[in-house]
Amino acid sequence: MSDTLYERLGGEDGIKAVVDEFYDRVVADERVAYYFEDMDMQEQRAHQAQFISSVAGGPIEYTGDDMKTAHEGLGITLSEFKVIATHLEDALIEYDVDEADRQAVLEAVASYQDDIVATAEAAD
């Protein structure tokens, strides 16, 4: 298989569609929606599409803040990170992205977990 992950995701248009589905799910989820209340969602969607395109081997280079800087001070917990990752996986499923490619995207995002998550919750 010579196609890149970027191409298998449908290129720019496919990734934008997944990102739109992803953010529709995120902003509808009261567990995490508050992070996006005062955010320019058009800009946020564009940054996310650029980020996924970049980590998927596309020709688009991510030009936003590094992940640590972009998420600094937000206090994102591990469970919130997992909720958001689940929404990303569900958006990928919605667009019929096969399991291996879904896992590749999720692994790429998970590699930034330490930069995004501020704190893990204490065990119950």
C-alpha cells in the first residue's frame, strides 16, 4: 500500500469532514464542551485539520502553537483527554476509516498526551 495515511483519510477534504464531525461531537458533550465556549471554532477546526493532516503525513505543515503551549493552563485531565480521543475515534468511524488507520491517527494524537494533560485524577 503506497498511499499515505493522509491520502487514505481522504486528503484535505476528508480530514476536514472528520474534524467537523469530531468537533460537533465534542461541543455537544457537557463533559468537555466548556473548553471550547469562548473559542473561535472555525479557527480551532482549521488548526485541528492542519494538525491531523501533518501527523498523517500530508503536505500540510502544522503551524499552530506546540501542544504544551496550546494546552497550558487549561487543566485538562486524563479522563477528559480520553473523552476527546473517543470522539475523534467515533468521527473516524463515522467516515468509514478502517481500524488500522484509526489506530494510527489515535496513536499520533496519544503521543502528545503528556503535553496536553495537566493532571491525572486520583484513583477512586
